[in-house]
Amino acid sequence: MTESVLDYMTRLGRAARQASRVIGRASTAQKNRALQAAADALDAARAELTAANELDLAAGRGNGLEPALLDRLALTPARIDGMITGLRQVASLPDPVGAIRDMSYRPSGIQVGKMRAPLGVIGIIYESRPNVTIDAASLCLKSGNATILRGGSEAIHSNRAIATCIQRGLAEAGLPAAVVQVVETTDREAVGALISMPEFVDVIVPRGGRGLIERISRDARVPVIKHLDGICHVYVSEHADLDKAWRVAFNAKTYRYGICGAMETLLVDQRVAERFLPEMARRFQEKGVELRGCERTRAFIDAKPASEDDWHTEYLDAILSIRVVDDLDQAIEHINHYGSHHTDSIITEHQGQARQFMAEVDSASVMLNTPTCFADGFEYGLGAEIGISTDKLHARGPVGLEGLTCEKYVVIGDGQLRGQESC
Amino acid sequence: MTESVLDYMTRLGRAARQASRVIGRASTAQKNRALQAAADALDAARAELTAANELDLAAGRGNGLEPALLDRLALTPARIDGMITGLRQVASLPDPVGAIRDMSYRPSGIQVGKMRAPLGVIGIIYESRPNVTIDAASLCLKSGNATILRGGSEAIHSNRAIATCIQRGLAEAGLPAAVVQVVETTDREAVGALISMPEFVDVIVPRGGRGLIERISRDARVPVIKHLDGICHVYVSEHADLDKAWRVAFNAKTYRYGICGAMETLLVDQRVAERFLPEMARRFQEKGVELRGCERTRAFIDAKPASEDDWHTEYLDAILSIRVVDDLDQAIEHINHYGSHHTDSIITEHQGQARQFMAEVDSASVMLNTPTCFADGFEYGLGAEIGISTDKLHARGPVGLEGLTCEKYVVIGDGQLRGQESC
């Protein structure tokens, strides 16, 4: 008799909950040992990994997978190096668990503070890139959480081979195998089960296209840390250093078109538009970026007319919308209304403007004289990131180890009583 | 033509979103002025408040409302005093908005840190106590958020009268009226609308019975900060100072039976049960607390047999379940399994036991030699609380001003480019 998908997932969930108690109290040294041993195991298993990946690639080719997806799926030697380096980097990060802050005495005589603690069990649902298996597993492990990983069915052999290496690392450090579990079935029902077990799973992190994330957010009965659009803006104020503005705006768009931190809309103050726009347009056009502008923009440069839709669109491509705005207030209004609360930057040398922009723009990252493409866990010093959250609650922006933990109150007394009611 | 409930709520939501931009950038002084002026307005409007409350009380009596509910509903002079004091206390709390932490240079030359920011618009759904209107409005205002308050229909006149006083305070400080809005309709559809407008509402805080909170959590399309059960434990270890243990456990149960931090289950180490239990039982029985014990407990004291259900039950009453456990590990296992992750305390003088308990018990508050009834925003020094969260994500435990804010990344550069791609 075979096990149903629901029974199987319940079994994984129960094992993860138990393992979370063990990894939650593991020492930093023990967790680092597991990460280093997993890195060693990956290094020793290059042939295994390549062979497993070849099975996925062959199946992908057979199923007519697009070249871009096949490329994401491939575990090249450089990508295996990247996974090994990633594991060693996470091992070198400070352990967030157990840190206590703001411990102070209250008038009653009790001491109250906050202690950082693991969340418990984290479910990760992702698409084709098998290296996400390492990123997610290592960050969850270091932050004291158990993980259930559900990768794309097209990467199942690669993910299993990677998981085997992680298991070797866990075993080496004397940690239970259930600290990191890979869902072995490709049945889609497994996802439905994973997001509906609040008794076993504390949070779900979906990584992938907007469709996947919306579906999971809608159906989940467990909290979700999610990333939706990245409609990022750069606003060039009348007090901008224009040379800086040209370079920063160009970098924000062209560093990589496909990342969520890429600038999608450029806002230009009317008082500087005539001096700023022609040279900016020249640089973008030379690079092959299609420009779509409002009417005032089109008075200064050659651009297609931008429609209302353009202000709402994340192109992730060599297309840029440009709007001339009256002033800083209108720029902030535009960003808060049309943006996705991801990352927005002001180019100005004016202190008061910078202060206002950073206070009033309601985004996960607010920047000054910095290209929006810097929105990234590595660039921010998190060491690694499990994703970039566009939620406001819990974790906002790039999510690293701290975002995979919570804080509990610690209260230390010595027999103090409330209301001094003695018996 | 009358406005539909949905149109009405959309109008409130849109106004709240706009007002949130204003209150979000208001200075600390301006917010404090509004709070102090609202306190003055309440003080001047005692007659109005009492008259409005009398309408609610009369209607309540007419509808056969239970005496306990009528009592909650009553705005006595002492409760009006309490609201005034509460407003002035919130005015005196430090403003969390704009605080920047961990600002540091990255190798690329950018500076990265985190800035505390308001959440935006907070919806509060609560039952009969009209003083919640003041608690919620004042905390949201101080933390830079706009609020939409939906109180119980039985308190509608009282809530309106209180809201009028808050409006006077807002006007005095030059802040828009829509910073604090009270839903004027008692139509239940209004709640459905409020929890389904993510474009206008950033978070919902329900306050009331378990039924209300479960319904809202299930149906909400907006994140919810919620409080479910408070099944709190005290564990008396074999290294406890017994005199402390008797006093702390007694206080934890009897300070007030009806609060969520009241102890519901007492766990006693087997090595100390014989010395500890008889005197403990004597004190509880003298106070009229019904005891339900496991078999090993009943070997030492007179108690009804406890069933499996008892370990899962929040009595909120003069009833206590008692279990004798083998050791600390079994106590932790019991708490993590049967508890509600709210507040749990260990009584011990042994440092290693204290450390293990506080690290491994997966609760919002973990305590040492302290009665669980101390779980409270005022006792913790938050100044006030909007509720106690039993969620792990975002805010855990008593939620004060900090829990009504989030952190955004601030990034300050001076023209640094990513990947040093210059144009």
C-alpha cells in the first residue's frame, strides 16, 4: 500500500517540527560544522551532482523546456563552486540566535528584555534553480530552523543530489537528517499540503514568478514572506549633481534589466528637465534602452508616449518610463501611488530634500544618490538573502538570517509578585 | 440615495490612506499636542460622555445584555480618568518613528542601516469596552499611523462621543480628522469590507473573544496581529526555592483568573512533588481554586483527575491542572506541545536549567522565577499595549508602539555604482 501525498507531507512536517527543537538549541559551532561538512561533501560529489543534473537537463530537453530555463537548471562547475562558497560564507556569519537586547529592570523588580529565537520550521517553495536549495537550507540551518524544501519538478534529481550532500554535513555534525528535508514527490498536491500545516510549518517563503507567489499567498494557511513587484524609481531633484544623476540613473537601469531592483521609472524635476534629459536620453539610447515619456518629457527628448499603464509596469527589460514632475512632493506622491514599495532613490545634494524623501517614501529601501539595483542582501551586508520581502510586517526588504528569526521576551525575576499579593 | 456599506468603507479607507501620509511625517511635538488636547477634550466632555454611554447602557439593558457585559460597557468616572491618564502617558512615551540603527559602510562605499517607520493604516476591530477606542487611537497616532476603529455595536454612542474628543485633539494640533476614524455603521458588512482592503489597510488588530479573532484571521486579506489562547505554565524544578515557588505559582493563578497570562497548568518535578504539592494545594484550596491532577499528583494531594483535555484548556477561571513530570526535558516538551506559546515560567535557582528553559520553550514570553501574570505591556515597560500577540512573525508578546511600526532600509551613497559599470 502506498502512502498518500497528504500522509507523506504530514510525516515530513512532524519530523521537521521535532528536528526544529534540536537545531533550535544546537550550538553555533555545531551548526557551522554541519555547513562546512556539507561544503566538503559538495566538493567531493561533483561527479554525482553533474550526473544527477544531466538527468534533469535531458528530461528538460525532452519536454521542450526553453533555453533560458535550461540555463537556470544547469549545475555548471562554476555554480557548484558558488554553492560551496555560499555554504562557507553562511558558516562565517554571526549566529543571530540567543542574542539578548534591551534587558532592563522594571519598577516591579523584574528584568525584561528580548531574545532572538528561530522561527521553527520554514517551508521554501521555489522553481527551477537548484542552487536555491543550498541558499535556503544554509540560511535556515544557521538561523536554527528546520526546512522543508519543495523545488521545481524539473530539478528533482539535482535537488536530491544536493540534499544528499547536506545530509552528509548534518550527519557529520551529529544533527538529525530532518533538519533539512527535500520533498521527494513532484505531485502538486504536496505544495497544497505544505502551505496548510500551521501545526508543523511556521512560515512559507515562495521564490519564483508572480503567478506562483500570488497563488501561494492566496491559499496559504501559514504566514508567507513574499516578494511581488519591483517597480523602482529614481527621482532627479532640482538640487541634483547632474553628473552623478546621469551615472546613477544609468546604472540603476542597465546593471541588469531582469533584477527586481532595476529602475523602471525615472522621475525628473521640471526645473532640471531641460538640462538633464537630453544627455540622459543619449546614454540610454546608445545602450538600446527604449524610452517612454510623459508629454513634458517628450518636449525635451525623443521618446514614445507613456500611458497610465506604463507607470504601473515592471518591465524587467530594456524599457524605461520617464515622467517630469513639478517638485519633490509630486515625486513622492507618484512613488507611493504607482510604486510597489520596493526600492526608490532620490538624487539630490540638498539635505532637507533627502530627509523628506527618506521619511515619506513608503518603500522597503529608500536611497540617496544610490542606484536602486543595490537592493540586495549581499550588497547590504546580510551575507546572503533568502529573498526580498515587499511585505511591511516582519521582514521588509532583503531577508537574511535576522528575517528567519523572531524575538521572544525574556523575563527574569526573583520571586516578585504582581499586585504584591502575597499568600 | 444612500451610500452602500462597501462604498462607505472604501471612502473611509481612502481617507485613512491619505491621512496616514500626514500623520506619518508629523513631528513628535505635533503628535503629543494632539494627544494632550484629546485628553483635555475628554476631561471637558465628561457630561457628554456619560450621556452617550447612558444611551448604550439603556439599549443594552433593553436587549437583555448580561451584567458582565454591561459592566464592561460602563464609562464610570474612574474609567474616564483612566482614559485621560492613558492619553497623557502615551504622549510621554518616546516616539519610535525615524529611529535609525546599525548604519554602517559597505565595501562598495554605500552606507546601509534601518529606519523605523509607521505601518500606515491600522484597522482595529473590538468588542464592548469603549476605552479600547482611546488605547488603540492613541498608540496608533503616536506611532504615526492612521486608524479605522470598529467597536461593538452595543458601544456605538460611547465610541462616537470618545471619537469626537479625539477629533478635537487632532484639530487642535492641525492634523486631519481622518487620522482616527470610527466606523459609524453597525452593519456587520463593514467588518468584511475593512479586512478586505489591502490597498487601504496595512494591518488588522482584532481584540475580543476567540470566535471573533478566528473568524477575522480566516477571512482577512490583510495581515492580522492576533492573540489566541493563553495556556500558560509554571514549572517547579527540583532546584526551586520552594517558598518562592509557592508564592509565585499562587500569584500566577490568583492575581486575576480572567487574564490571558494567568497560569492554567502547574508542572512539578517528581523529585520535589512530595515536598511541594501538599502546601501548594492547601493554599489554592483555601482560596477556592479547583485542582485537577494527573495520577502522580493525586498520590500527594486531593484533586480531581485531569483528562487529556485539561492540558489543552484555558480555564480563565478558578481551576488549575497539575502534572508531575520526570524532569526539565519533559516539562519543556509538555509546554511546547500543549501550550499556546504565550507565557511560561520556570522556578529554579539552577543557572543551567534557567538557560535551557528560556532557550527551548517556544513562547512569546519565557520567564524565570516570575509569575506568568506579569505578561503585560505596562509591566514590560511598553507604556501601553494594543494587545498581546501569539504570532511568531512581526510582533510577539505584548505589542506596544514598536509593534505598530516596521523598519525600512536606508541606503546613502554619493554616486557609487553597482558592478562599477560607468557610462
